[in-house]
Amino acid sequence: SAGTLLLVHADTPAAVLAARRVLFAGVCLLPAAWVWCALVAAHPHALAQQRRRFLAMLMPGLAVYACLYVAPGAFIDWYAEPIRRGPLFYWNAAYSWSAIVFGAGVLVHATRRSAGGSVGQQLATLVGVGMPLLANGAYVLLGAPPWPWDPTPIALGFSAALFRVRVVDVTWAAQHPRAEVVAQMHDAVLVADRTRRIVDWNAAAAEMIGTPVVEGRSLDELL
């Protein structure tokens, strides 16, 4: 959003360059951040594991962003007006859209099994993901859209409000207090369902057992 605002008000080549560097920093970092948020919301007890996944997903975006400085023509020609996009741009777009769809799947799955989940929350998740994807897809694929600015940040703003009101506050209101209590306990805690499959745990349990705890793993096998 900051990059788009700077770009709208840029009146010199240097200002355009600075705005686009800010804009594409967000473009390259957003997919990993989105998936990380989805995983943390779905599995609040496994923060260390989610951090590792976030760093792994961050690597492709950082590599593409580095190309903006060392081989800009392969991704984006900074100074072209309108922007000239290289092959890496479309590869990054496909990777970003795939990551965002994956994050939406994680949230829908978490909503379905949550105590506060409902069909309404699942639809809100899909609509919230679809809005920025459609806005960004139209802007990128149309080539010369009838508007001079990227509508994706505006769509993301509406999506953020929708997620907060219809998904986060409602869906996890019932389970987060329990999850936070379990996570903060110094005693080792394992929670299993009636089929003796792990559904929750805390860091103290993983440290005591000395092996990674995975959701769905057999309690008998683990112990």
C-alpha cells in the first residue's frame, strides 16, 4: 500500500524508483507472511515450526527481489513507463497466487474443525482471499487496465477487515483461550482425541519427549 501511494505521487525518476522498490518488497514478502499467519491461526501451539516454514517460503521471494537490483530486466524494468515485466515476474506471480490459495485452504480447514467455525466463516475466508487475487490478476493479465494504479492494496484492505471481523474474532474465539493457556504452561501437556490421536500440545511436552510432536500422530506411538 505504501509503495502504491508513493508511486501515485512520484514526480521524478528517483521517486518512481524508490516507490517501486517499496512496492515490490511487499509483493515478494506478502505470500510467505500470509501463509505464516494462516498456519499460526490454525496451529497456535506450534510457533517454532511455523517460523521455520515462514523462513523457507520467504527464500523464493527474497531471491526474486534481489534480481530487481542485479538483473532487473529479468523481473521488472524499473524505469519503463508503463512497467515492462520479465519472465521472473510471471513466475513470482504464479508462486504468490499458489501460496495465497494454500493459505486459504489452511484457514478453511481450521475453520471447519474449530468450535466457532461455520459455513459463513468458510465463505468469508474464500471471499477474503478471492478479492485481492481477482484484483491483482486483472491488473497483471489485462496488461493495460483502464485505471492507472494497482487496486490490489485496496482489495487487501477490505480482506483484512473481513478476516478480522468474520474469521479471526469469531472462529477462534472459543479455542484460543485454551490454546494460550496450554502453550504458556511449564508442565508438559498432550491432548488427544477419543481415537488417541494428538490434537494439541505445548513446547514443554515436545522438549520432555525429545521428538517432534505432530498433529494426528498416535499418542501410543509417541509415548
